[in-house]
Amino acid sequence: MKLYHYTSYKTFKRIWESQKLLFSDCQRLNDIVEVEKQQLTRSIPIFRELRSRLFDYKQISLTKDFSGSKKGCMSPMLWGHYADKAKGICIELEFSLLTIPNEVIHNDVKYVETKNIINCEEICLTKVSEFVSQNIPEIFFTKLNDWRAENEYRLICNEPSIKGISIEKAVTAIYISSRFHKDRYMSRKCRQLEKLVGKHELVTEFYYIARNGTLTPLIVPDTQKSRELAFQNKKIQQKTIKKIQVWFSSEKPK
């Protein structure tokens, strides 16, 4: 299974240097419903303890491939929201090669029409941690349908010593996108990324082109090789044009 992580170029540099995806604080999520994690209780001590236990958890959000042939790196919305308005990076990962500690819980996110309030009227203060553990699917792996387009695969952990997961052997492609046609794999940004990564075969260009009246996603693997081939073809074209020009200039009219 392929998973994808959208990020800014600046953050990608830190990820690549450490070869790790770090967990994020659940209190910094952009989903106001998730951040609030509404609880139903009249007990202030239980309310405080429950919020404390909930915010012990950290998370990593990834994107899965979409239905059909649409890859997880092909979402214009995600490029806009999470990859610095398409100026950032999308990392493709092979799930089976990720180094995930046993303490990390991971699963697909389920999307629902309405999200239930966490009902903790029946629990006592000493049972709050147990209650959270028993309700992890509802609390952490359920989101409103508004977020369905993210097609999220999530990892959570409440172990303080675990700061992230290793991606050292799991990276299968590093996608760079372009907002303008002229920027493509000829751009300085693309060359900088190739130099940073070191493995130019991983660097892949993604953008949409107009084809048969519709916008069609296009992937150009190994940007360095593609650029070299483009230069070779340009030289061949230039040589051919020169030969034709020489032939026409030497041809005498009858």
C-alpha cells in the first residue's frame, strides 16, 4: 500500500535529513471538531482528566491512493492546503517498509455524516484512561464527511518517548509540482531537490495538462533523466534544422 505525505519544502528538508516523520500535537489540528473533542459530563475533574488523556495522543496524517487510477499525490486540494500552495513536496511511502513501533496505533479514517459526542457520564475518575483506550476508533479515527477528500490514513501514539516513525527505507518517490508550465523539471527548484535528495531517480514531477478538452494528471519520473533527454532531443532538433537550412541555402534554383 502506498501512502503520501504533503509538506512544505522547508519542512521536507528536515524530514529528509532526519529520515523521520514526527508526530504532531493533536491540539494543533485544523479540524475544529477534532480539536474540541466534545465530551458529555457534568463532572469538572473528569472533564479535565479526559481532556488531558486525549491530548496525550499525537498523530501523523497521511493520504491513501484514491479510487480508480488516481494516486494519492494527485489531489490539487491537498497540494494547495498542505504543500505550501503547490510550492512544496509530496512524499510517497511504501507502508510495508515503514518502521512503526508497536505502541503506535494506525488505521484508515472513517468519514461520517455526524460525529458523536464522547459520553462519559458513566465513568469514574480512575477509569478515564481505560475509557479512552476502549473508544479510540470513535475518538481518533472518525471524521466528518467534510474531510472525505483527504482520504486519510492516520497514526496515533501517546508514548512520550516516541517522537516519530522512520521512513529511511520506505520512500519510493518524491513529488514536486508546478504552478506554471515554464517551471516544470527544468526549474531551479527541481535541481535543488535533486541535489538535496541525492537519489535523482526518486524525484518525480506531477502536474495537470489539458488533453482532449479536460485536465489530465501527468507524472514525469526521474526528473534529471527527463531533463537530459529533453536537452538531447533539443540538440538533435537544432542539428536537423541546421542541416535543412544548409541544404536549402546550397540548393541552386533551376
